Amino acid sequence: MIRHPDIRFAALIAARSARVAGVLLVTAAMATGATLAQTVPVPKPAPKGRDGAPAGGGPAVTGATQTPPNPVIPDPRRNVPSSIFQTFDANQKAQAAKVSAYLSSLQTLVGNFVQVGPDGSKTQGDFYIQKPGKVRFEYDAPSPIDIIADGSSLVVRDRKLATQDVYPLSQTPLRFLLSDRIDLMKDTNVVNVSADDVYVSVTIEEKQALVGTSRLLLMFGAKDGQLKQWTVTDPQGYDTTIAVYNLDSSKKLDPSMFKIDFTNYGPSPG
């Protein structure tokens, strides 16, 4: 079932996370005496490729079995342009060019993630990216959610209910991370570029006549240039932040990971 394309991906995740949390809070409390917002536990080793290849060595691995990061919740004042007629100086353009070159150089990316929802709740799991257009997010238990994009469509799957919602990939902010090659200044509406000793941040803004304005804030390490996290702000102003770690760009991924199953999973009711 294809929902209206103006439905924003971040709003979907926020709503689905809240619903799942409500169902699972009792189970989690009975099993562990904690809620879904508990402290993130010690991480598992970096995930392996579906071909069974061991974790690769060398510079492609930015950190093996790192401690899960505490995602940086952006200051709202940092995530908006200073003027509707925004211009960028030479340093900002150079920073954006470096980010574009880094994103364009990636063909695969595997790692772990920590997600912070609009209500402050944390979930975590593994992710797999295969350019162009393919991604898989596997949320750790007790969350039953998987997110899969096959290059044209994106589904949010509930394994427990055996349902999934289907959306055009072109209507989600993830498409910027999944493009084969990208020039941020030319291919997106960049409204802010900033840098400090820790992060280089790029804010992309999208305006939808019927829905409003949404933003994607990408943050990269100032020293290593690697992707650290992104924040999606939906038109209602709700933020969903995903921080990534244990990154590996050397793995060969099984194409079947990104196949959408329309046989065993049906549309969500309502």
C-alpha cells in the first residue's frame, strides 16, 4: 500500500516508535525491570556482511566495537539559516565539498546505530547501506522494526505483526545518504554549513507546499571526516536523531538483504 508521498519519513518513525514503545513497555518491565529509555547496554561487535565475511581491517574500519555514542541533540538555533538569502563563504563551500566527496566515495557502509526519538527514548541496532538507494536498519529486541529500501521503495516492517508500510524512497531524507554521487551545494537545498573542533555540520531544508518544511542535519567528524550522525526534523518540529559507530566501508553485502517481501508482510491496518 503506497501512502501519500507527502507523509514525511521522520514523522512516520516517530509515530511508529511511540506505538511500539506503548506495546512493549509492559513486556520490557516484566523481563528486565526497565523501560525502552534505559541506558544503552554494552554493544555487540560490529556486524558481519551477509556473505559471512569477517570484519575487515585497515583504514576502512573507523573503530571496532566502539562504545555506543551519546547522540548530540542539536540546538534548534543551529539548525536554521540566518537569512532566507543565505550565502556561503569559501570555507563553508570547501567544507561542503569535502562532505560531498566523502559521501560520494562510499559504496557500502555497515555499522551500529543508536536512535533517539522525539520523546527521548533510545533504540539501537545494525545498519547496512549499498549504493545506490539500498539500506537496511535492523532494530535490536525488543523492537520488532526493520526498515528496508530496495532502490525505489522504502518499507517500515513490523516483524511481530507481520505488517509493513511502503513509501517512495524519493520522498524520504535518506535518499541524500543513498545517492551514488552527490554535490550537496548543487543537488540539495543547503541552508547552513558550520564547523567547530568536533563536528562539521550541513543542514538541508525541504519545503512541501501541503505539509511544511523539514530539515536534515548531517554531522561529520571534524578530524576524521566520517559520518557521525544525522537528525531529521519533521514539519511539526519533532527531531529524530541517529548516531552511527563501528563503521566499515569494506564489506561486500548480499543483495537479498535489500529485497522487500510483499508475500509474507501485508499493509498495516488503518
